Amino acid sequence: MDFKLLLVALCANGKSIDIVTTNNRTYQVSGHPQMQGMWRRHFKVGRHPTRSQVLKAEAQRVLDRTKTIKLWIGSLEYRVVTESELESELAPFPIN
């Protein structure tokens, strides 16, 4: 996946995804107008997760280590998708 193409497609569709990498870190790529970009999610016991923004070069490295993609379909609901399922969900915007 190309980070720039993925971000454009998510912005055009107003969607967000979570990416879990091979080393079990979680990142969120958001196309929502108030929070566009890639964010590292920090989970703290007993509190809501916090985020820190990731730069484009690191974002591409993260995408290259993707293990699981979670497509958010509601405020508290997501479904796990493959890269090809994500691509069809974001059509007509290619992400590769």
C-alpha cells in the first residue's frame, strides 16, 4: 500500500482504519476532516487511548509491516479486512 494514496482514498470516503503491525503496535489512519493523517495509538490501562502523529516516512514503513487492518464502520465498531477488501471498499480510489 502506498501511504499517500491510502490517505487520499480515506479522506475522499471519510473513513478510518486501524493497522496492527507485525510487532503488535497499533496505528490509526484517519480520513476524517478533523483528524486526517496517521497516528500511533497508545493504550493505557483504565483510560482512553491517546494518539501521537506519525510522519510520512514512518507511516510508509508502518504500512509495509501491516499484519491486520481494521476498518471502522461505526464509532465503536470495526471489521477486519484484507488489503483487497479495503481497496474495494475505497473504490474508485486505488491504494496500491
